[in-house]
Amino acid sequence: MKITCCPQYTIKSQRKLINRWNRYILREEPDSPMEADTSDETSKSKKSGKKPQLKSPPFTSLSESLHASESNIHPELESTHTFEVTLEPASYTVQKSALYKKYQSEIHNDRKSSPSGFKRFLVDSPLQVEPIPYPNPPPSHLPLNYGSYHQLYKIDGQLMAVAVLDILPCCVSSVYFMYDNTWERFSLGKLSALREVSLAREIREAGAPEVSSLYMALAFAILAHTFLWRQARERREYVYAKSLEAQERQTWDRKQQLKGSLATGKTLPTELKKSAKDLGRDFTFDEAQAEPTTHIDNEYSHAGIEDPKIVITTSRDPSSKLLQFSKEMRLVFPNSHRINRGNYVVKELAEACRANDVTDLIVVHEHRGIPDALIVSHFPHGPTVYFTLNNVILRHDIVSYNKSTVSEQYPHLIFENFSSKLGERVRDVLKYLFPVPKEDSKRVMTFANEDDFISFR
């Protein structure tokens, strides 16, 4: 408790929050104190002529106190407002998206949120739905399956807050919480945390003993959580699209073979005879179909629209010559920044690059003080290319070094003999390290390939 960086709250303060909210729902007392009065205080208020404060319902247990003002749990409840808390599988609705957009704008000053971003972040989930093994039917407000859920808070039929939860076999994970800023004075974040604690406890008591914890780490690191979920989903989308490429390419090639056979009057290949009828049905719809794209086409989809953002660093414990070489590489690539490697591992470098929208990471290596390798890694999903360096000559090694200067204009590029598929791939890796130059730029760089040796000047 002494070394923690987080503020600690007593059970009494949490009880006050619950009582204050219940009083507002039942009797609409938004400004009434959060603590019940004692008999001495009541007698003093009578003598002074002040209106005595109303007592809150007795606090019996956490779950009972939380459910005391919920009309879906107590339909017979007579209250000033109708308050409901319901749990439903994660799904997209216009109301949820509007609340998310308002919350991101008012609380996090993020005005770029969109419905598609809401779906990717808080609706799409890799969790598989499996039934929770209750020994007996649980209460209606508890979930029946493991998976991702939205806990909806509604007052008088209006959506006021949404908690995003993952119900797992071992715990309840608090993923995200958003609310209407109008209700901020009631500390809805703390109330939602208490409800999630109660939910985990109620699931356990209903017959799922392995659900023993509430994980709040993601709720206390919202920005990191957003980044990690976005990164994981982008990776899944990338892998899924890549898995469909072979199937789409195979269908495309078979249709082209069938079209060629029909156009020339040749006999159909044996492997196409069984599927020729099905493929022929789609011909009328395929006239405008272009050749299938691949994941390679999407790696540099923003090239030419946005300038590259490059970070250059070295291997561990670099020599003075390698440091000088990295400085000269910074002059070669416009919009690049050189950083000292220090004790950072590659994973930490990659995470920092992704978090700061870096497009490429360049790492230079050496052998016995001589630069011998250059690694270029494109973000977020590659490619990564390893170049072996030979005959490296630094500007400082040239006799006329003191008289020379390096232009920082965006250069025009010349690529020679990059005609094979591998050559085109390597050419793209090198080409998109440079921003689009101006027409009057006088700086020119040449990459000449000869027997897989690339000469650069």
C-alpha cells in the first residue's frame, strides 16, 4: 500500500457513491450529501430549523445495494427515474456509436472517431462464444455464455453509459467504459467498476467457481489498450486477406485458361473439365473484373499520399565509424531521424515506431568497426529486408570532403535492372523510403543492380 502509485479509496467512500446514486434514482436528490445523518444531527437540524436529510436504504451487500435502484431487477419499484442495467453481446448500434463519438470528443479530445473505428475497437472480438457451465439456471441479468459483452446503462430509456466486458472462464475483463459527460458528477467510472466486481462475484456464486477475478489493467491504460487492440485486429485482417489470396488467384487463373480455350477452340485441360460449367456461369459477370490484388499491393498503399517517416539507429555498442555512418544515412533519406540505440531491444523499438506512426525502421550493423549490414523494416506488417554492405566509403574518407556539401532536396531516383519479381519487390522497398520530389529538384540517386549486387551513389 505504501509503494503503490494509485489512490486508495475506503469501502465507506464507495458505499457513499452507491447511496448517492440510489437516492437520485429513487427520490431525485442530486445535491444531497452522500452520507446518512445520525439521530444527533437530525435533532440539531430540527432545532436550527433546517430540513433534515433523508436516509439512504440500508447497505446490506454490494450486489443488493447496486441492484436496489434497477427497475429491470425490481419491476415493482416506485422511483422518480427508471434506471436499467442490461448485459448483451457486443454489437453495433447507432446509439452506441453516437455515445462513443461524443465521449471520445469531450473526454479524450479525439474528433476523428468513426463508426468503423468503433466496430473495430469495441465490437469485433476474437473470443469464441461458449456456454457457461452453471449447475442451475442463473438469474436473468447474468450472462449465459463466455464472450464479449456490452453492459448498457439506461435512465428513462436514454443510453447514458456503456461498459465493454470480456466474460472469460477465469475472470471478467474490463475492456472499456464510456459515458455521457452530463452524468460525470456521479463518478460513473467508479460505479461501473463496483458493478463489474459484483458481476464477477455473482457469476461465481451462480455456479462458475473459476471466475474469481476482475481484471482492470486495460481500463486503466486506455490508450495502450486502444493501440494493442488496433494492432491485433490489423494483424488478423492482414493474415485473413493473405489466406484468401491463393484461392482467389487459383480461381482467376482457371477462368483465364477456360477463356483462352474457348477463344482458340482448343480442348479444355483435364483439370478444368469438372468445374468448367460452374466457371462458365460467371463469365458474364467477370468482364469488368480486374486481376486479383495481393497483400503486397497494400504494403505501400499510402505511398505518394503521405511522406515516409523513418527512424535510423545502430546495433548495440556502436563504434565511432558506425555512428558516423548512421549520421550520413540520415542525410541520404529525407524525413529521417537518427536515435541512439542504448539498451533498447528490437521489440521495444518496433513498438515505439508503431505508436508514433513511423513507416520504416533502419538498423545498421558492423563487423569489427566496419559497416556490413543494413536492415529495413516497413510498418505495420512488413516487409523486412536485409542488405549486406560492401565497400562502404564514408564522406569523411574522401579527400575533397571539406569542400563538399549534401543537398537535402527530395531526390529523383534511377533504378536499373530491377525487372524480376524479386527485383520489383526490392525496388519498391527502396523507392518508398523517399518522398515524392519536386520537378525542379536537382538531386539524383542511382540504384544499379548487377548480379544481385546493388551499386548506390
